Amino acid sequence: MNRFEMLQKEADTLPGVGVEHDAQGRLLFTAVPQAVPELAVWLNERAFEFATLVVEETAPGFHLVHYFFYARESGERITIEAHVGPGVGLPTISDRVHAADWHERETEDLFGVCFTGHPFLGDFVLHDEDWPENIWPMRHDFDPRASHPRGRGLDEDWRPRRLLEEQGALEFPVGPIWGDYGESGLCLLETPGEQIRLAHMRLFYKYRGIEKIAEGEPPDKALLLAERFSGNAAFAHALAFCQAIESIAGVKISERSRRLRVVCAELERMRYHMTVIADLAGSTGLAVGKAMGQELEEELLRLTETTMGHRYLFGLAVPGGLARDLPDAAITRLRTEIPSLMPRIQRFGRWLKVSSSFLDRIEEMGVLSTDDAKLYGVVGPVGRAAGREADLRRGLPYAAYDQFPPDIMVEQEGDGYARLRVFLREIEQSARLILAALGHLPSETVRTDCMAVDGNALGWVEAPAGAAFHWLKLDGDGCITRWRAGTPGFRNWHAFHRTVEGAAFQDFPIILASFGLSVAENDR
Amino acid sequence: MANWVLHSLKRGIRTERYRESEPLPAGTTPGRPKPQRMDESAAAALAECCPTGALQVQSPGIRVDFGRCIHCQRCRGDEGLEWRQDATWATHLEGAQESLGGSFRRALHVRYLDAGACGGCMGEARLIDAPQYNLHRYGIFITSTPRDADLLLVAGPVTEALRRPLLDAYEAMPEPKRVVAMGVCAINGGVFGKSFASCGGAAEVVPVDIVIPGCPPPPRAIIEGLLLAVGRSRSAQAVEAP
């Protein structure tokens, strides 16, 4: 009996839980609402990671809630499903599986599904000063294109809650619009003077409701949204979206497109990480370092454009493979330019690592402890820099990552310097993967016919910032009835406040830059 | 200790010369479709494949509304349209305020404002300062506060929650002031359109003078747009006929 079968047997004995094996080779637990928290903890104890929470409205007021879990190393997948009726709450799991905290807050705000026992519901996606209560945008009876009452919320004079009661304590708002090139979002810093004691993130100023406006649209139209809600990880999200569709259609894509997808995704990762490093140098006032980083970033963008047709890889991923094949000239160019860029990137990294004035600002700064990273389910390079060996490319390989597995770059300190080292080493790793995947490319089509109707599936990728899960449900015409984008930004912003609490004011922008987070990815 | 000054001097000047008449360095721009003459059925097929309505049939061929083109590349290819690798894209809107003249021509302060952009526009707007482009040689500077700004550079479809902050920033700017909407989202809402969460473009909230089409517009196109605001670049056509 293997581990999975043992789990199945063990789960069968849990009260209020039905266990099935579904067609996609995962376990499906159907639970009564009261059994969900125990079951979630039970899975957590068996090293299953919380992936994402998906809610769909089955009938007016009735909801089906899916909790997705996966085993980080073996890639086994388990889903918990629970039905909730109108006016009934679902017991919260966020007090015990804290990574689900923001997922529950979002669900409450957008669907009106209440999580009993959750301490902070309301004012999350829909801000209280803008939106009246009892509007649930994700329910089917809500028309996203109609005009809705605005600016008449519950509390027009909304003020953030303040916890710090010291003499002279104040709450310092950063945002919602930022100086220079910050993405919009409000960060409230509570301080008695110099040290940040508490930080509250109030995001979703950039909420564009992509999951709602995609409803009823055919996938090729929604794909434009999947690419453009978070432009600097466009290919990653488009890929997860396409993989979900391919999984519904049961389509196997060609070997050539599987490998080229690795090439595209890794080139995007190189550029994304380079942006983070350039911004980190800029945040510490290292102007020459920032300029050199941006120069390399621009070169990577140009390389992307000349080989793939768009600087941000828009319009490349399609269900069934890739929209266009890479011409031979592009492949040759990648084979020559990547090896010539790498020594320059490595040299730049070495200079950063020996600049004491720069290191002083990032070492032991913005520490995310391994415990916190685990508690919040932090993903991607930020999680790996805090000792979490999590990478979907290895755990749940997709595209051609089963043949080209990356080495997972793990550091233990969880500070800004650890994050910088992870970003630098992952660039090297990506370059290696690109060259390997370009090695023996079979010549065949890169686009397989892919017509998906009536079904649902989860697609996932290791986006540059970490694990991304896109869940799609299509109707009989192949149009979207529900799409959920579970993004790394959403996961990691949740934990961000832990790292600035205790830091000095001037370190705030540096810690922020070292996280490399995207607000657009969070806000959707 | 890395000697950054020495490293930097050794590398020499990395800024690229720019002349509109000369081809841009490869990869600088994603390019965009070129209006073309063709028979009606071919034009109708192309207009059909365009998901945003940027390609429109106009006898005898296809015309392009650049304010809608998001470079999805679906019209590109053997049977599709030819693409043009240029970057002078900004258009001075009809009836808008004229260019800032006088001393602004060599000292323009710009406030970038993210009104719900995906990150692509911000990525490109950040790079106008990269060594290859070197914004400062034009006398253009990025400023943090709207009170010091002559020009507001807006990206994103303007989400409902950012409507107020955008208006506040605009009102805090001293006269004379100009607004540039960069990217298709800021022009008309782009793929997000007008919905419960998005206003459908900057012009719904503040008066827009110049638009820079593109998804996202590359750094060179942004610089051209900023130069246009001070009368140092030419205005491109918003819609081009075959």
C-alpha cells in the first residue's frame, strides 16, 4: 500500500468526510462544513500545503467551496469540497491554516460566504468607504457592466484601526499612490517615532475584477486578461490558464512546445528577477548598481522581443501549445546571447556582494523567519530564502520540467541578503534551463488543436514570484463560468507586514524592494 | 568593496543615439500593425481575428486604430499584416491644451501615477531612465510629488478605488499642467474596459492631453510622448487609413 492509499484509508475513518478518487488522479474529500477545519489541519500535519481556495455559486445563495492542497515533494493533490447554503457560515480554517486567511476574507467580500470564527472580515477587496454592504460582485446575479452605487459605503470617513497606544504614537500612511514608481496600495505604518511597530497592508486599490469580467467570455478572450492583469509575469499566468484548459480538453501538447514553454518561462523569470535586483540596488541609493541592473534588464527585454515577438511575452501562450514557433534565427540568438549575458550578470552580482555599504542595508534586514514563512505559506524566491524548499517545477512538474528539473535554491536566513542571493542564483539556474531545453528540439508543430468544453481543472505554474494556481470552469459552449487566479502576490503580501515590524522607517522601501512583490498580481 | 565609480567609468557611455530616421535597435519596440490595402474579404477576416476592434475594414483595405491595439499578434503572420518597428506613437488629442513651451522645453517634471496598471507599463516607464535611454539628457525628471509636477503620466484603466487619488493628484499640481495617458488601458480601459471595478480610462476622471498607445508602450515611445508634451516631437496619427 503506498502513502496515498494509506491516506485514503485513514481519511475514510474521519467523521463527516467522504473520500473519492477522481479521474485526474487526486483524492477528493467531500466534507460537511463542520468537518473542514479538522480535515485541513489533518492534511497540514501530513505535509500537504494549502494551495488555494475556490468558491463557485451553484444556485442563488448556494456555494460549493473547494480547498486545494498538494504535497510539496511528491506532488499528490487533495481537494476538500464543502457545500454551504444561504445564511449558513463555514467554520474558518485560517486560525489553524493561516495561509487561508486572505482567501477567506476575499471570499466573504466577493461572495458573501461567511467564515465563522474569522476575526477580520469585511473591508478587504471592496473598501468600506466606496462600497455599500450586501453587494457581492462574484455572484451570478451581479452584472459587472451595469452601473453600481459608488462612494456611498458603510463608512465614508473610513479610518484605519490603530493599535499602538504609546505616547506620541502615530500612524503613518504610505500610499495609496506612491512616489516614483511604486504600485498603488496603502501601507499603514504604526510608529512611536523611529521604529515601525505594526504595519497594515490595505491593498485591492487596483482591483479590476478580472475573474468577474471574464465570465461568459470564450477562453481566447479571457486569455488576454490572464496575460494582462499582471504584466511582468504575463507568460507564467497565461501558461497556467492554458494548462487548465488543456487539462479540461484532455489535450497533450507537442514535445517541442513543451520545451519552448520552459524557454519562455525561464526567460521571463530571468528578466523578472533582474528587475527586482535593479530595484533593490536603487532602493539602497546605489545609483550605479541600479543603472547596471536596468541596463541588463533592458537587454533581456530586447532579447525577449527579438526572439519571441513581444518584450513581455504577450500573445505567445495559447491553449494547445504556443501561438508561433520560434524561428531558427531566434533559437540561435538565444544560444549565443544567453551565454554572453551570463558572465556580465554574474559579475554584477559579485560586485553587489562585496559592496559593504549595500550589504549593510540588506543583511539581517526584513527577516522572514522559517516559521513565519511556513505559517503564511510563503511561496517563490521569498519563501526559498527563508528555508522553504518549495518549487512547483519540481513538486508538480508541468511543461517539460520533468526532463529539465531546476535545482531549488534555498537559503536559511530569510533576510534581504538571502533573498538577493536566491534571486541571483535563480537567474543562473534559468539560463542553464534555457540552454538545456534548447538542446535537442524536435522539429514538429508547436500548436495542437485544443477545444475544451464543459469541465473544470486546475492549472499551475511556478511564476517568477512563486506558485500560481488558476482554476477554470467552462460551460457547454466552452465559455468561462468561473475562473480563479490564485497568485503568488496574494500569498506573499499576506506575510509582508511581519518583516517590516521592528524595522526602522528608512528600511521600509528596501525591505519592500527585496520582496519583489507585484500589487497588480495580488489585486487582479 | 566594489569600486562602482571605476566600473562605471570603464564601461563608458551606454546611452544610445536616437534619430527618428534611423532604425531602432532590435527589440526596442514590439512594433504594431501597418494599415494595408487588400481586398474586402481578406480585410474582413483580419478585422474578425482582432479581439479588440483595432483593425477595421475601410475600403480598400484595413485601417488601424492604434488606441485599441494591444500587440496580441493574432494578425501577424504569413497571411496577416505587416508590422512596423517604430516607436513614435504618441498623439496630441484634438481640442486638448497645446504643448508646454518656454522653459518647460528643457525642464519638465513628471509624476508617474499607477491607476491600476498591470506592471508592464510601470516596467517600461521605469526604464526610460535606464542607461540606454537616459531620460535626463532631455531635461525630463521624475518627481515624487504632484506639487512639483508639470505633467501627470497615468497608466492603467483607473480603478474605482483610484479614481479619487488620481483626481487629488491632478488637483494638487500647479498650473500649467498636462496629462498624458500611457497604454491602451489608460486610453479606453483596454482589455478591462468599463466595469464595476474600472472607470475605463483616465479621460473619465481628468482631462487628457496626450495619449501614448501600446500595451505596454516601450520606453522609446514614452519618451516621445513626453517630448511631444513640450513640443519637441511630432504627433502620430491615432487612426491610420490604408
